[in-house]
Amino acid sequence: MKTQDKRIKIGTRFVKGGARNELRSKGEPRRVRTVVDIYSTYNHAGELVRITYVSEHDFLKQKIKVEDVPAATIIRGLIEEKLT
């Protein structure tokens, strides 16, 4: 049975393509994406079948929403928040 990854919560910030490569080939910083929703799909027996994440990022002063982000993409690109 599938379970939701405890590292991914609403508000989690990540970069697509992995956190190690935070700069694009042109030297520009990658877009920071934020998890804004979690979709869970259950079958008729009440078993969790699928979990997908919804992310948002800014592009040309607009909010772009991507609805089918896999957990592996988010985990690979996690941004460590510095505590101040």
C-alpha cells in the first residue's frame, strides 16, 4: 500500500532538476517551485492508489500551476531552508 512521503508538505520549496544544479547553463538561477496542494486517489475499497502534487512558480509575473508533479522530482530538488 502506498503512503505519502513525510518530507513533502504544502509549502515545501524545490527546484526542478535537482538542488545540486541550482543554476541553469546560462548562469541564471532556476525557478523556485512551491507545493500548493496534494491530490490523493483512492479506489472503491478505500485503499490509497496514487498521490500527486501540485506546484506553483512565477513566470513573467504570473503564477504558473503544474498539477502532476511526482514525489521524486520534489525530493530530488528540495531546498534546505536556513534557520535564522
